[in-house]
Amino acid sequence: MKLSIVIPAYNEARTIHLILNKVKAVKLIHDIEKELIIVNDCSSDNTEESILHYQQANPELSISYYKHEINKGKGAAIHTGIQQATGDLVIIQDADLEYDPEEFNILLKPFVNGVADVVYGSRFMGGKPHRILFYWHSIGNQFLTRLSNMFTNLNLTDMETCYKMTKREIIQSINLVENRFGFEPEITAKLARIKGIRIYEVGISYYGRTYEEGKKIGWKDGFRAIYCILKYGLFGAR
């Protein structure tokens, strides 16, 4: 088996090598191979130089690099990465340090056991460490998840999580259109409509960033998420 790891990157020159080191160090269960797909969403810093230097310095890693010539948004970078994936499974890995690649194996277990088509990594369940940061962000995440659940009839605890692992043929068969932070409710609503799909959720840790440390999501993204939940969940937009 092979896991395609899609890494959207925008102005992550300071940390991109750190997350790549973490991905490199992970030993996947059952000798599953790793395929890294990095998509630079027209960064204005030295992200491209950092990626190319890392790629040259680590020829043993399977790294594919793509670049958007104009900034299209995180969702668009994810779309590009998904389209290029060749692995049996696909997961999104943010280029910051908020999620720990060591936990890929937690998400892989339901696939290895043959019971899952999709696995979400929840920041709100299990006994893993979580950095304590923003109260209203956590309330917002819970609200968006519950609103999404109302229309998808799922009982997720963390719809907004970055860690969504899916079978490649499933995610590549879905028409994804949201270019920015509407990706999470869109993909959740469209996955939920697939007849017979087996969705699991596992607990993961979370090492959140402050805005001073580079966190990018804000209140406007929350309103966009509500719009997308209604668009794809309530009205069933394709």
C-alpha cells in the first residue's frame, strides 16, 4: 500500500522543513509507502526555495512539487494535490506544526483492518495532548460540526479537522469546488452522500498556533463555513 500525503503550503518558509522532517521520520505500519505531494499556493516568501532545497537534499524521499502561479487558496492547493495523488490512500497535512504526522498510523489502522473508507482525526476525542488556546475558536468548531451533522446525519466531533484520510478512488471521484476554507464542510457533505460509505473517527493530538505564530484562519472563514454547510448539506449542491 501507499499513502499520498498532500501538503498545501502558503508562506511557510520558516517551518516547511520541520514538518517535512516529521513526515520523513514516520515509520508507517505494515511497511506502507509514503508519497509527498507539496503544492505551493503562490507564496510571497521563500517557501519555494525551502521546498526545492529540501527535495534536493533528500533524494530518497518521493516528493512531487507543484506551484500555483497565482494565489488560489488552501482548498485549491488541496485540489491540485489530490488530482496528482497515486497512492491507495490520501491524507492532507498542513505545512505548519499543528498536527503530528506520527499519528498517521492511528488513522491507518481502520483501513488496515478493512473496516473504513474514510477516517477523520478528531481533536476533541481521546486522551492525546491538546494545546490550550482560543475558547471562541473551540466553540466555533463545535458549532460548525454540529450544524454540519444536522444535514449530513453523521455524528462527527470534529468536522473541521485537517486530518481526513480517504481511499484515493473515493476522493478523486468527488467534484470539489471550494478554493479556500470551505473545503472541510464541502468534502464532509459530499462524502456523506456516498451510499454505503464507511466513515470512522479517531482521537488525535493538536499543537495549535497563535496568530503571532502564523495562524491564518479567522472569523470570515467561519461565516464561509456556515454558507458551505448550508450550500452542500441543506441544498445538496454538487
